[in-house]
Amino acid sequence: MRAGYTAIIGESFSEIFLGNSAVLGLPCFTADHETIEKLQSLVEKAPETTIDANIETGAISAGPLKFTASMPTPLRDAFVQGKWDPTMMLMDKFDAVRSVAKTLPYVAGF
């Protein structure tokens, strides 16, 4: 993200990488091997190519290359609904979090 990437497109991702990326707000799309090879070849030949990715539909466009990529439905829904950041979600409902914490013996004391 510090390098300016706003999404990643690949053949597959480990669950831990996928989850960590989502928490950071970096969506990860997957596509088949042949499509990824075409995308890599295009970017190697024309590194200035802009790649657009639509989180809601999975539509990817990179110059003349157009394809549909996927991401796990719960992650896609979280990005579309703006609920990908669990820390922010907790902070938005911090009074409710504090209320629940008071009822937990391991927080409130036994």
C-alpha cells in the first residue's frame, strides 16, 4: 500500500495474507493461470498500463485486456459495505463494546 497499490490480482492467496490484506483495506482478486499470465505479459510490455478493478462486480480492465476476477464473497461484501476495518467498526460501537466487556468475567473480574 505504501507503494501506491490499491488492489492485488493473482492466482491464489494464503488465508493469512488475504485476511491481513483485507484488514489493511487492500482487496485481493483471483483469476485463472492463463489470465494472470496475460496480465503479467501486458504489464511487462507496457508498465504504464492502468489497471482498474471493480470490487462489486470483479470486472478488471487493463488496457485491451478485460476479464472477471473473484474474491471470497464475505470479503467482497465487507469492502462494498465499508466494513473491512474491524478496528474502526469496534471504535464506532465502542460504548457497546465497553458494555459487553463489563459482563465478561475475564475482563470485569471473577
